[in-house]
Amino acid sequence: MRIDDPVVLDLRGVTDKAGFMDRCADAFGLPDWFGRNWDALAESLGELPRPVAVVVTHWQAYARRAPRDWDLAQEVFATAVEESGERLSVLVALGSPGGDEE
């Protein structure tokens, strides 16, 4: 898989699960009827129409504010990657050009 045109999941300003799910819906182009829960996200990641590389940025503040949800998000992404047959890669950016913005 090439990472020429990644989907950027920018979590800047996200403070809760609802915000995280909204950001995922926008980044992945999910339909309005997307259930905005962990099972729905897992299912949607498994049904993406093309191979996708996802780069998660500005996640640090979300991880501090909602550590349990961040752990669940990582589990969902990891499972989706394992089950994707190399159609999905998720990369978590360790730094950001502007620092860790709230």
C-alpha cells in the first residue's frame, strides 16, 4: 500500500467520544446514518472502498481527556488493520508541527 494520499484524522479540539466519532465520519466520508459507536466504526473501517492509509494527528489532548475512549479507538484501529488484508494502515503521528495544541 502506498501512503501518497493518506486520510488525515485530525483530532485537534476533540474532547469526547462524540467529537471523535464526528471527526471519523468526516475524515472517512461515512454516511449520515453512521451509528457513531465503536462497533459501527469498526464495521465502517472494514468496508472502506479502497486501500487507505490513515494518519492520526493531534491526538494527545484527546488521549489525556478521554483515556478509556482513546484506548478503545486504538483497539478498533488495530483490529481493523489486522482484518483488512493490508487494505488499511493506521499511523499515529507522535508530534505535530505546531506542538500539542488543545
